[in-house]
Amino acid sequence: MSKSKIRAEIIEKLKKLGEQLEKEIQKNKDPEITMPIRTLSNAYFDDKDKLIRLGDKKQTRNFFNVGQARKFMQTTLIAAQIKELLEQNKPSISTRQLYYILKRTIAGLKENTFENQNESDPIIEDVEVSIDALREELGLEPTPKGVFSGLITYKDLRTGDEINCRKMGTAGAAIPANVEPSVMEFKKSEAKFVLVVEKFAVWNVLNQMKFWDKHKCILLTGKGQGERSARRLVSRLNKELKLPVYVFCDFDPYGYYIYSVYKQGSINLAFFSEKSGCPDAKYIGLKHDDVKEFKIPKSNFIRLTEQDLKRLKEIKNYEWFKKKEWQDEIQKAIDFGYKIESDALVSKTIEFMGETYLPKVIKDKDWLD
Amino acid sequence: MSKSKIRAEIIEKLKKLGEQLEKEIQKNKDPEITMPIRTLSNAYFDDKDKLIRLGDKKQTRNFFNVGQARKFMQTTLIAAQIKELLEQNKPSISTRQLYYILKRTIAGLKENTFENQNESDPIIEDVEVSIDALREELGLEPTPKGVFSGLITYKDLRTGDEINCRKMGTAGAAIPANVEPSVMEFKKSEAKFVLVVEKFAVWNVLNQMKFWDKHKCILLTGKGQGERSARRLVSRLNKELKLPVYVFCDFDPYGYYIYSVYKQGSINLAFFSEKSGCPDAKYIGLKHDDVKEFKIPKSNFIRLTEQDLKRLKEIKNYEWFKKKEWQDEIQKAIDFGYKIESDALVSKTIEFMGETYLPKVIKDKDWLD
């Protein structure tokens, strides 16, 4: 859907919300906003769709309720401001900038509309779930951090530029802050899969080797934990271009978790997870059994800290890691007592990762699901 | 100079270092490496060139010295490994990856070549200063984080791609990990200046407004403190294209400091500072006097913390802030008692920053030097 159509749709939803409140006021009723609850208790792992989802518990927010009046006021302020910015087709801003626009002392009172961003951020999420739209569609954009390269061209629908990721040099293409279909249109791609790597240094070596050209893929790094736009971009490539997604991380609890966030999202952003998940993503490494199979030298082992062990045990209890293959993997990692960074594979040869390890694990489907 | 020429030159320097050590051994002398001292005591602010520089104090590192033998061994290991990678024209790697390549248990001993990266990183810097080359030229690349857009095209000399920063969409071009002239060649630019902004959110609004098109400039953000490649890129644009550099930061001690690092570098990377500084960069805001002049609303003020005050007083004592205009500015900031983020300017209007504030301060040369 085009940006202007999406925009019109969202403005309509926000208008309806306002009209409903207006009617209630005219009928001398207590104005009330109903929205899905976003607390952890209403987030769950949907075992069928393999995604973290928001449940169907609802909450109401009333004006004539001393405990809710402030939040009610803040919700209407944010919804009205977003509507205004969309109507005027303003540039997208950050959630912090929205906070600055709305922060002021209320006329006649000593109270501020918002004291700090911790007050406005959750309300923005409330508005997102209330009208079933992502904040990017509301004109709010986060700071992106990843880069990607390979067999994909996209058109930036706001500027009209076509970005050919085969021609982005050693830098790669910057992942845009907003990767929604209304502003980013994929062109035909001959890619056969998406390779997501945790570390920039790993991406940098593979990109210099033109791994994506030889293996016909799209090569992406979120530079550590993938933030919103990296996750959403991977999800779109997976769903719209039907590309398998392979995730290559460190062999440690953080690597496992980074993979799981690309795959099924996270509990505390459950609403976003439904839209940014990639349920068929595969974890291609590093895995415990790679240590023996690829003779990873002992000098690359790093002893697990207490914190690592604690995290491994926590992860083992997550519902989305309950499959036998993952339970075995995590137990083996605990018993092994060491972690290994994906960077370390260069100690075999710099090309080992791109010429031997990755082609082999992908060809052999030697992955965890 | 082309990459292959730079490479040949560096290989030659490393070879000479090895040959010198070999000669000393053959003459039964104690092998010795001489290099500039990199401690803070040998870094200074060059008031004439307005740059932080490394002084001319030297140190020697000897093999037959119990206190230096380990570091001597590590220095030769790193120098030899870098030479080998350059000779084989391998992809650039990270300093962590170099550590992994070199870490091993020494044959016949229980000792490792390196225990952790804290041991290898300083030695890499030693090798850099010893042969007067940046680590990027040695095939070691950091993780970049900034983006830029505007009136510049560059050629990536490793891939042959031409990146036209006027056509990079809302994402902008990713700043490459390595921006040395041997791998990144600027094409002709009609830009009149470089605008460096601290915050991505500020860059994002200005880029969507095509500020760079209207005001004929290059628009860059380092996303907070500029890392190596952002600083080096700004410095090259300044020196090679003779473009004035304007830096736009938060009105707080961190904003002042971010500007100063673009301008004259930092003490703890003094060797890099000489090559990445931008002595004529101007600080265009936010400044204390903007508060009144542009009627920045009080709701945008954030009270200075103890930490902020301490930092302001520290900065006031830095030699490169000793000019009267800076002493006055910092004192006014202390007396004012508040800080203001550059993001906050959207609270006037979203376009205020790009249409009013920045054009005015640049036109009026309302900056600090």
C-alpha cells in the first residue's frame, strides 16, 4: 500500500478514536479508550505460528478515574499530535522528538504534560496497538544501525531513489530507519537466501569476499542485537520474497538469543514481534558440534562466566527453546563450559568462514530450527 | 596513492623493521625496537596547528629485558602477521580478529602469546606509530556507525562502485569502515560546506527535508561521538575538498566535547588525531545565547546534573577550550544550570531547525571556533 494510502487509513483510525471520545463527552459519559494490554502477562509464545504474540486481554483508560486521568490526557495528546503530523505530511521524527513537541506546562496548572520520555514512550506503544499500526507508520522512526549488501535492489518511495545493494561498495547499504512497504519497495531479486550475521566484523570479511555474489544471497548484519528496522527488513525479505533466513552468531547465550529475536521476536515488544518475526529462520552457527567438526582451536575458547551460565539456564527455560534439538544444544554448551565468538573463525584462515564453514553448514542443512 | 602502492610501502617498512632486528641478532646485539611513546605525557595540544599531537619522546623495547620480552615478542608477532596479510592481499579484519589469529599457546611453554585483546590492541597502536601508518592501511578496520548524504560521489576503489550520496534515499550512505584515500576516492563536489550533526534523529529530519540540496552541502552524522571513520571522513572532506565544517550538537558538555574531537582529536588517540583533525571546524550550536535569541521554550531545558557540572568544569580546563569565546560559553552554561538537546528544536516546528536555525547561524557566522 502506498504511503499516502496508509497515512489516510491511520488518520481515519485516529479520527474515529477522537470522535468516539467526543460522543461519550456529549452524552455526559466518562470518555474511555480501550486497548490491548501490553504487559508481559498478556504476551505469549504462539506455538503453532512460532511467534511471540500479544494476547487478547484488553484494558480501558478513563478520564474520570484519578489513577488514569493523567495517562488518558497523555494518550489523547499523543494521538492528536500524531494525527496532525500525518495530516501535514511532516518528516518522520524520533520518539524523543515527539516527547519534546508535547512536553509543556499545562496552562493554569503547575503540572507538565510529560515529565520525561519514560512517560511518553509507553503511551506511543499504546497508540500503536490501539490502532494496529507500527510507530514507523505513525511517522516515528528509531535509529537504525545495520548494513546489508547483495542481490537486492529497493526503491525508496519517499525520494524515488533506487538502491542497488550489489553496488554499495565495501560499506554496504545502510538499513533505513523505516523499512515499511509504504516507503521501501523491493525490486526483483535473484537471491536464494538471506544470511544474517551478528557481528559487523564478520559481515565485513564476507562482504569483501563478495560472499553474496558467489552464493547468491543477501548479506545483512544488525551489528549485535538487531534493532527494529533490521528485524522488520529480514522479516519482509523472508515473507515477501520467500527467502530462507540463516542466522550466524557467536556460540554463547547472547548469540542464541539474538537469533531467537530475529525468529520469534521478544516478549517485551510482543506487538512488534508479530510483525517482525521470521518463524522459519534457522540458526546455522556457531553450534556446539562445530567445535569438533571444524576443529576450532582451543585458543579460541573463552570460559563461560557465572553470568553466561545463568543466562544459558534462563534461555533453556524459554518456551521457544523447548524443542529437543535446542535443549540438547544448550545443555551441551553448559557442559562444555566455554563460549566461542564467530569472529574467532578467522584464526583458521580468513577465508575459512566464507569458503568452508558457511557453505558447508548451509549445504548440509546443519542448523537448529 | 593507490591501495597497492600504499600496501607495498607498508610491507617495505615492516620488512625493514624485521631486517634491522635480524642484523642485531646476527651481531649478537640485544634486538631493540624504537617507537614514539603513546602515553598521555607525550601527547600535547599544538596551539599553532590547533591539533592534538604525539610528542617526540621515544621508547625502546628490548628482547633481553625481562620486563619487555613479552611485549617485544608480541610486537614482532603482530608486525609479522600484518605483513603476511598485506602480502597476501587478504580482506581487512578487525583488531579482535587479529587477536584471535595470533592467540595460541607457545610451543613447549604453558604461556599464551596473548591472554586477551587488551594485550594486543596497544601493540597494534605501537606498530601504527612505529611505521607512521593508520591501522586501516594495515588492513585493520573498526566498526563504523555513521551515515551521510548530499553533494558528493565517491568511488570505492576496492569494488569499483560509485556511490552517489545524492541518491541514497532516506537511509543515506553508510560511512565505510575504511575511508583512506587508497580505498575511497572523492569525485568532484559542488558542496559548499559539511554539516556534521551529533544526533541521528536530527540528521534524519534534515535529510528528509533535503537540507543538503537546498543548502548545497554534505550532511553527516556520527550518531553520537564520531568514531574513527566518521572523523577521518570529515577531515578528508575538509582538507581535500577545502570544505568548511560546521558541527551541530547538543548544548551540554558532551556536545562541546564531540565537536572538539572532530576538530582537534583526543589525547588518548593523539597519533590518529593528527590525521583526523579538522582544525578550522566551527561549533554552530546549540550555544547558550541561542536560548534567548531563538526563544527556546523552558520545557526543553533539562537541569544539569552533578556529573554534567563536573564535566563542564573539566572541559573548561582543556587547553583547546582556552580561547575567550569558549571560556565565556562554558561559564554561561554553568551559570545557566540547564542543558538542551538539539532534538528539542522540533518543539518549535519540525522545520525550524532546517529552515530557520541552521541557515541563520551559518549565514551570520554565529559560531564558536
